[in-house]
Amino acid sequence: MTETATTQPVPDRLRLLRRGFVLEGATLAWNVVGVAVLAVAALRARSVALAGFGLDSLIEIGASTVVIWELSGTGRGRERRALQLIGGAFLLLAIYLAVQSTLVLVTGFRPGRSPLGIAWISATAIVMFALAAGKARTAKALDNAVLRTEGRVTLVDGLLATAVLLGLLLNASLGWWWADPAAGYVLLGYGVKEGIASLRH
């Protein structure tokens, strides 16, 4: 039987590659819809955390695109360029969140409640954790470092959604308006970390 360099039978490897494409396609589709939903929710509530998570969704779209290119065998040069662009986007996200979150805290601006934002972020956390688990299993079977790394980004995306959800719930239930910019700072730290890691890669 013909086997690949990873000693996997060709049919098994093709099946795993198809699963990788499906997982990345699902991530891509969810985040495309999410950008629109979060834009509406952020504008209505004037929420820094929702706006920041919407920008993070844009970056996740780019990361999924990079993995799809890599699984298609388009070459490492293009992958490196794309990762550099993603790294720059993460750092721009961090700058935006630093400025906006600080302004909100300094001025004492109170964001409104966002039932739409709470509903979407709740669903996003569940979906991202499920996708991250699927990517981890598939990446291990394929021995694919790029899919494994992007799977960790998806896992962190789920954790960030949980942090943003906590901020939204505290604001809505207890009136803790500062929880919204605090969630923005959590996203800021993530943006700096991932931006530097992508640029170094």
C-alpha cells in the first residue's frame, strides 16, 4: 500500500485532511457571521469588549485561511507572509483595545446591556471549544504543526469569549460597567502575545 512520509495510508491521510478542511471551514463561516453580529451588538451597546472580540474574529478568519492554504500545499513562503500580516493585525488590535479601554475607564463611560452580544458570545464559546478539540485530534493524527497551532488559537478564542461573556453579564446584572473595559484588557494581552508569536514565526 502506498504511504505518505508520515507512514499513514493515503486514504486515511486524505480523510484527515478533509476533516481539517471541514473544521477550518466551520471556523471561517462562524467568524464571518460573527463579525456582522458583533458589529451590530457593539454599536448598540457601545461596548469595547464586543468591538474587540469582533476584531479578534476578523483575525481568526485570517488564521483559518492560512491553515487552509497550508493544508492545500500552497507553500511555506506564502504561509510566512500571511502569518506576518496576522501578527501585525493582532498588534493593531492590541493598540485599539489599549486606547479604548483606557478612555472608557478614565471617562467612566458606561456601556449599555447587550442581550444579542451575550447570546452570541455564549454560543461562540461553546462552538470554539468544540472546534478546538476537533482540531487537536486531527492535528495529532496528521502530525501537522500548523493545524495544531491554529487549534490552540481557537481554544484561546473560546477562553476569550468566556472572559468577554463574564464582563457582559457583570455589567448587565450588577451594573459593574468597568467589567467591559476589563475584558478589553484581557483581549489586549492576548493580542500582544499572539502578535509577537506570529511575527517571530
